[in-house]
Amino acid sequence: MKQQLIFWFFLMAAAASAQPSVSGATSEDIRSIRGELEELKTMENRIQLRMRALEERLDNLDGGAATPVADTPPPSLLQSIPAAAVIPGQLTASAPAPPAEIEPLPTGDVSSRELWSVPLGSEGNLRLIDIALNFTGAGGWSTQGGEGLQQLEGGGHDPNVRGFTLQDLELYIGGAVDPYFNAQSTLSFSVNSEGETNFEIEEGFATSQQLPFGIDRYGVGLQAGWFFAHFGRWNQQHVHNWSWVDQPIVTTRFFGPDNLRQAGINLSWLVPFVPWYAHFDFGIQNSVGETMYSFGANDEIGAITEGGGGHGHLDMGLPGGRPFVTNDVNNLADMTYELRFANGFDISDSWSTEIGASAALGPNPTSRNARTWIAGVDWTAKWRPTPSDRGWPYVVLQAEAMWRNYEAAAFDCAGGGYECDGGWLPEATLKGFGVYGQALWGFYRGWSVGLRGEYAKGRGGPSYELHEKGNPITGDEEFHLESVAVRDDPYRSERWRISPLLTYQPTHFSKIALQYNYDHTTFLSRKNDHTVWLQLQFTLGSEPAHRY
């Protein structure tokens, strides 16, 4: 945040130095220059007020009351630059460089290349682009192995083998594009249970800083690109932001292994006329692809793998094991729409909370007119006393519940190239519910303990499992859809899990976590399983602050 504010300051300085002489100018030119000057002054005042508020907040988080204000003139913007925003050099906070030693920004059009960093004389260089490499890996053991462990840990970045797992190696790049947009990209590498390296673009998008007609002044913002849908709490988190080692069961069941994300746009509104934090998000995203599991998906999600496919195998298949029919996009009704409304409050000087509600609606691939809707509510509360010891002690409470209705259309087995009892799969609404609640207590500087409980179940059915069989007459291979009870479906059956956690975080840039899972299921021969994971995370570089 501070890097963006410093960027604005230097951009204003460059704009002011580039103004032509007004001698001989027309009255229209003079009015234009005066109007722009007033706008820049207003923006500078807003920046100074925001920076002072952030400095006071940083002082509180660093372990004590805010730094007393002496009877001296307010510090300049250059004196407010934090050490984290300056490339190491001869940094002396109490003795800023003379103005003559500071090189101004180039006038005229400023490209992203020129904004990589700004020279600040003896103060060093101000970075306007952040680059970070985040590593997350885990090792452990479970009473369940092989395919069963992969069904217990269904998330795309969950540790799911006995031994070691590279959960995520993530490269983050973000910064200022120009005065109108910021942009960021997150690239992810991981290794699956077969030892194969996977690469994916987790996110890549731009967010607006200024919008036409000044509507950004009324709290309106725009996000465009490839991004996590603004749904609930967990869906928008990258792996290195997880407090626990694995993702919740309900997240995997409703959003698939890699969360709900696609290309699209999101319009946000920070409501300006209420005395608390109130924020709306309205998003439109493509409905197709493996990251839109409950919606358009694709034909690979339910595809038959060697030795089988669908439920009961490594491939999740579509919900209920339903066959893929179509995900063609013909009009706007074939997109996925998301809505979120969040409200945040300060309960006291130490306690704050946020309550949110989310919804998503879109097509699913069981027929042209089949639809899916998902609804969710979430709650978060945080306690941190003032003063504190660099953020300790603290308490974070979080809970989230979700409901899904998946309208599975009737299916003609013979027409689709399958064999099934009766020749048809009946129309059905597959309902699902899931909830998790977690508490994290930072009891001593660097040390935290936590407990998470989860529950998920489905109804409406039955589910179906794909089997490949040989025709005894023709010798040809045939695909058979055989019904199975919901209790035997790994991704719809009733199950619950308890996960205590111990975390050591010596700095903001590294973390070691020890987690135990007690899983109770109905779809495995062993109904109760025990798993232990030891996780290591570290970050090289810097990222912007994360959401509340």
C-alpha cells in the first residue's frame, strides 16, 4: 500500500515539473491548469492522511503505542518511506537526503519499465514492483495410503502421499502499471502423487486505481483478468496464506481441487455512506474449465483414465459421477455469476469482525439447460491487544458454511455411448452441504496453536461409477455406468474431520506447522484414519498486505 502512495507522490511531482509556462496562455488553459493543480493538492492531502494512519497502525503492530508526535512540522512524504519499501543502501531515516540529490521521475509518458524502481539519492531505490517466491512443502504419514489418501486429501495442493509433497512453488509479480491500473500475476508449480510437475497460472489480473467520470471516488473498483472468484473466505486464498496444511473438505467438493477461478471481470463497491466497512462484489466469469468444477467444467474432468475413472478412482469425475454432455457458450446465460456482500466492524479496541454472504450461479454440463447454484455465509473475528509484541498474542476465529444444488439432467445412456440399467439416468437434484470452523491462538511471540473441525454430506442420487468391460460377443470395450449409494461416493458421502495445529513462525517470511487429522468416512473400508503432516513455508521477496 505504501509503495502505491509513494508512486503517486512522485507522479504528482513529475506532473508539476512538466507544466508549461502560463505566460500568454489562454483563459481556458489557465482554468485547466488551476483545476489540475487543485486536484493534485487534494490527492496529496489524502495521501498524507492515509500515510499517517498507516504509520500509526504499523507502530501499534510493532509492539506498543503509536510514536508520540513532537511539536514539529509534519514529516515530508520522503521521510515516511518504510525500510521495507527501500532497497538496502545507505538508509538513514533521521537524515533524509537533500532535495538536490533526489532524481525526479522522467516527464511525459511513463512506462512500466521506467517505474521498476525510483532513485532516491542516498536513501536507496523505491521499489514500485514486488517480486516474491513462496515455497510450501510437507512431509508425513497416514494410516490410509495410495488412492484412499488422495481421496481424503482431495485438494490440488493438499499433501496426499506418504512421504514428501511439494505443495506449491509460487512466483508472484505485482505493481503499478500506470496511474490507472495496478496488476499482479501468480504462477504456480507443484508435483502430483505420480511425481509429475504441474504448472498453472493461478491468477493474472489488473485492478483499477482511477475510473472514468471519477466514479472511483465513490468506492467503485474494477478487476479484470484471470482470478479467484470473490466467494467466501477460503476460495480467495493462495496456498502460502493457508493457516492449516490442507484445504477444507467442502471447498474441494464444491469448487474442485484448485478453487473457483476463471477469466472474467469483477465490479466492486466500497459503500461510502455507512459508518462501517461494507463491500459489494459482482463478478462474471467463464463457466468452462477444470477450475469451474460445479459449473461448466470440461470433458476431461469425467474422462476415463487407464484402469478406470470417475468416483472410486483418482479422478473426481463430475458431481454424482454424471456424464459430461455439453458446456458450449451461446449467450450470457452460459456464464457464471458471483455476488458477495461483506460487512466489517470494530467491536472494541482489540476485537474486530467481518460477516459475509456469497452466491454463485451458472450452467453445468449435464445438459443445455442444467444449472448449479452455490450459496455461502462466513464469519471472521480477530482479537489483538494494544500494545502487542509484534502482533502477539492474538486470536483468529473463522467459520464458513456452504450449500450446493446441482441440477443433473436425465441422460440417454445408449445415445451417449454408455450402458446402464434401464437405458436412462433419471433427472435429479444433487444437494450438498459443508461447514468448517477454526480457531487460531497466537499465545507467545512466534508460536500459535489451532483447532479446526469440518463436516460435509450430500443427498439426492444415487451416484454413478464408470466401469470398462468387454462385450463377450463382439469383444469390444464398453463403458458401464453402475449406480452406487451416496455413502460410497468419496465426494458426496457424509464425513467429518478434526485437525489440531501447532505453528512456529520466527518471522513473517517463514513458518513451520505440525498438523494432525482425524478423519471419519463411510466410503473407505477403514472408517477412521489418522494422518500427521509437518509443513515448511518460506518467502523470498515481498508481497502486498493480505486481506482481512
